[in-house]
Amino acid sequence: MAQRPAPYRTSSRTAAPRATPDMFTEIATTRDGRDITQPWVRGLREAKDPKLAMAVDWGAYDVVFNDDQVFSTMQQRIGAVIAKDWNVIAGDDDDARAEKAAEAFDDTLKALPWDRITRKMLMATFYGYSVAELMWGHREGLIDLVGIKVRHARRFRFDDEDRLRMLTPLNMQGEIMPARKFWVHAVGAADDDQPYGHGLAHWLYWPTLFKRNGIRFWNIFLDKFGTPTAKGTYPRGASKDEQAKLLTALQAIATDSGFIVPEGVVVELLGAARSGTADFEVLCRYMDAAIAKIVLSQTMTTDNGSSRSQGEVHADVRDDVVKTDADDLTDSFTQQVARWWTDLNFGPDVPAPIVRRMVEEEEDTAQTAQTDKVHGENGWVRTEDSFRDTYGEGFVRRGAEGDPGGTTEEQRKRVDAERPAKPAPKTSVTRAANDDPKIAKAASFAAEDDRHDDADDIVDRMIAEDGYRVATSLTGNLIDQLLAADSETQARAILAEALGMMDEAPLIQALARAGFAVQLDAATQAATVVTE
């Protein structure tokens, strides 16, 4: 049998590992010509996508975006992000400086058209990257953002030192852009060696190309066979004039309702099988489905024919894609713009604010409340922090400070004052008083004795709060059903059915407490009678 290796133990004589200079140096860089996945870079870096090779402006992808299905699905994907609310949170909840920076940055974004900026920057999911120019200014003593203008990404390139350059007609190698001036958002790449990202347009190129060609051939088909093509046959040896007359007659079919031909001339109409139309339609629908799958990772939120359950599953898939887009943009914005803004105004040691889109589905508080009720019956309750996180602000405990209904004591007095007077329960003492004048006299003395007021209050409160209130909620109309029973057998059946539908533990506890309260009341009244 194989033996287990001995556990690794660090000897007290073994020296602690030390940091080496190589740990703090980038080794697998793409700037030194050692990257075997791309040729030696001189000047500008080019995208790895071969469809963009030798293309100065990368305009091939603009044609892809002109497709109706591409535009519709991109609108759905981007619009789902924009539709969500956003807020600014501190980079560190335990740092007062981060909290202050987050409050100031929240005012900054509220002064900007943040949704419109987000919509344009999210086009990085299509092209691979987006570039926005930051317009810096001054506001309330801060070096603040007074505008963010999204530029066309094709105007910018990265050089062999990963510096951003802007192409101009006079300098196609690009002018080096200043630091902390442009926000670059790149997505979709499988590694960090691709500064231009990898946009959806790369995968949408062929489906849209096939669809365009399919529609073009479909139009030719309809133009050619929508109205049958006329075919004329002329006899051998026909002169040029006779052939011209026949051709003129055939051309008249397209515009005239009637035409004439010389005797002996044969005219035929060429048609086509109608199934050819369906083939073109199938091709276009297939490409539309492929486009939806690429952009949204599903198809049923754009096409008909799916069940409700399937549509909900596909909608969840789309929501996952939307959340990814929102988080990617947040990370990019925090690492660049928010970090630069914080460095300039609060210092590099202060955590940068974070802008979050609340893309998570809102919790059904009604269902949560029902779940909390079930847990409460089993003895589990939420903490105050958990309650506020789930149900939000604006709640206080009944009877606590801030309760609009007053404290518990004030509520009890108000309820007692508003409760209609009820006749005293007929206890054994009360029934005895009705039969014996001496006991009645003693009971009247006891009722006038102030020494028993405190005991009466305690008994009444125990009965009202701890006994009958709980028991009544558990038994419901059980007593009425028992009173209406015709026999002992029927009463037993009613009890068996009621006890099978309820949790007997709370009922037993409530009845015990209620019984104790009644016994205490009777004992107090009896003691009063005996004493007197």
C-alpha cells in the first residue's frame, strides 16, 4: 500500500522567503518583440482580427452595425443596462475620507448626462473598445469633471509602448495623448495582450454578410419570377427586323396588358417553383437567430414562438450578460476616471468611489415577509441590520423611540381607553355571590379594596397578552364548532381534524399560560372572600 507523503514542515532554521527584483518587473510584456503571437511591433499596434488588417479606419464593422437585427439586439442589450438605476458608493465603508469622496463624486455624476455617456461607451461591446475624452474644470474648490465626450474609437491607436495615439490626416502614426485625459474601455479580449479588445462585430461579420447576400439574391428572385419572364421563339432564317419586333413585344408584357405577335411566333411565360421563396426566408431567419445568439446569448427575447417558461429562462441569460456589461464598465471607470479624480482632490491613498448599476432583480418583499413569518413561528427572527437591508429604511419597532403610535405603555393605555366595556367574566366566585348574600357582600368589599388593584392588572394583562390572544389565533372558530356538535363522537372528530391541521406546541403553551392566568384570578378572588 502506498504511503502518504510526510506533511511539509518549516524548520526553524529555514530562512523566510525574500522578495526578488524579478517579482516587481513585468516579464511577459509585448513591447520587447518576444511575443510569439504577433510580429515585432514598430510604431502602432494593429488589431489581431485579420478582417481589420490594412484597414485604416476599421470601417468594415460599421457595415455590420447597419443590419436591422444587429441594431435591435444591441439596443436591447445596452438599453437593459441604461434602464437600471445607479448610485455611487464609497470605496471603503470604514474610511471617512472615502465616504466624503463618494458624496462629492455623486454630485459630479449627477451634473453629467451619465446615462447617455454610458450608452455610448457600451458600444465597446460591439467594436471591442471605446474612447472618451475627459473635460476637466473647477467646481466648488475641486478639480472636477465638467464633461465626458465619447469619441469614435477608430480615431485612436496604441503604440509599441501602450501609449494612446490619435490619428490625424497629417500624422497617420498618431499624436501621443496626454495622461489622465482619455478614458479607454476595452472588453471581449481573451487576454491582456490585446489593447483593442475583441468586439461582437468579429463574430457578427459572417452572419450579416450571408444575410445581406441572401436578401440580395431574394430580391433578384422576386424581380425575376414575381412576374413571369416572357420567352419568344422565332423561326430559323428570321430577319433582324423580325427579331426586333418579337423582342419589343416581349418587353411590352412588363408594362402593357396586351400585345400582338406575327403569325407563327411562339410566346411562353417562364415561372418558378414557389418553394424557392421559402428557402431564402429560412436563410435570413437562421442568420437573425445567429445574430441574436451572439449579441444576447439567447434568441427567445427577440423572436416569437417560444413558451413563457422558455422565454423567462432566456431572459435570465440575457440579464446575466447585462450584469457583465455593467460590471465591466464600472471596473473600467473606477480604475481610470474615478481613481484620477480622487488622486487630484483627495489624495492617492483614498479609495476611489465606485459607480454601480443596480442590475440585480428586486426581491419580492411580500414573499420574503411570508418566509420571515414562518421562521418567526419557529423562533428565528432577523437582526436589525438584516431587516433594513431587506425592507429598506423607514421602519421602527413598535413602542421604540420614534414610533408614531407612541411607546408600549402609551399604546396600552390608548387601547384600553378605546376598548368597549365588557361584562366581567362569571367566575365561580361570581356565581356563588349570586346565590349567597354573604359571599356577595364579601366580594363587594374585595372589589372596593385597593390592595388587589395590582394583582387584577397583572392577571388582566396576562390573559389579554399571553393567554387568550394566542389561543384564539390558534383555535379560530373551534369552540363554535364544538358547541354546535350533536354528539360526543362528532365533537371528538372535530377536535381530531383541528389538531391535525395546527402546530400543537404553541397551542399547548398558550392554553397553559391562559389556564394559569384564570387560576390566578380565581385564587385571588377566593382569597379575598375568605379574608373578608
